[in-house]
Amino acid sequence: MKSGKQLRLKMGFDPSRPDIHLGHVVGMRKLRQFQEAGHQVILIVGDWTAQIGDPSGASHTRPMLTAEEVKANAVTYMQQFFKVVDRDKTELRWQSEWFGKFNLADIIKLTSKFTVAQLLAREDFSKRYDSGRP
């Protein structure tokens, strides 16, 4: 920051639900402070993972949502987000811009880079596996 170079700060959210929670506000207030200091904020909407029910970081399987459900959740989420963060100083990106182009061959290539043992090394996945949950 002492160099005077503009920082690019990214924050993503999962629109699998329509509302943010109080814990989000701490990071959002910090983003607003960075904006006021002249830095760039990029908000990444995790629409792709919300549609496929991304299980990472969760103690249970997340439901798959339709594109319409995800967009409706994202709208309310952004209405809340932009009450704290300056919309005019925020770049908005949708995760589906890059992941939405994946086809089956891309997914097979990606999964070939990880072993079952590596996946089960994650605490969230191993706990679910050990308890017999999906």
C-alpha cells in the first residue's frame, strides 16, 4: 500500500441463499474502506457452484438450484452488499463467465488431477464419508 499502487480486492459469495449474514458485513466494511482509499473491489458471484450444489466447506450436501433461483438470490444479496460497498466502484463478475463453458471432457480432465485420498484429506469431506452422509 505504501507504493501507491492500486490494489484489486476480490470477494466472492455463494448465492445459494438470498441473504447475507452479519459475519459478511465485517469484510464488506473493510472493502468499503479500501474503496475510499482508491482501491478496486471485485465482487464474484458464485452462480456456477450454487447451481451444482458445491459441497466444499459444508458439513452437508448443498441443494442444486436452478439458474433462476440463483439469480433471484444474487439480486437480493447484491442489494444488501451494495448498502455497504460502493456499487460505482465495484467490478461485478459472475463465476459462470469462466466455469459455465465447461463440458464433460473439461470436468474429466479436472478430476484426473486429484485422487480420492486427496479429497478425503479434507476434513469436511472425510467427516461426511466417515458418517455415511452424501
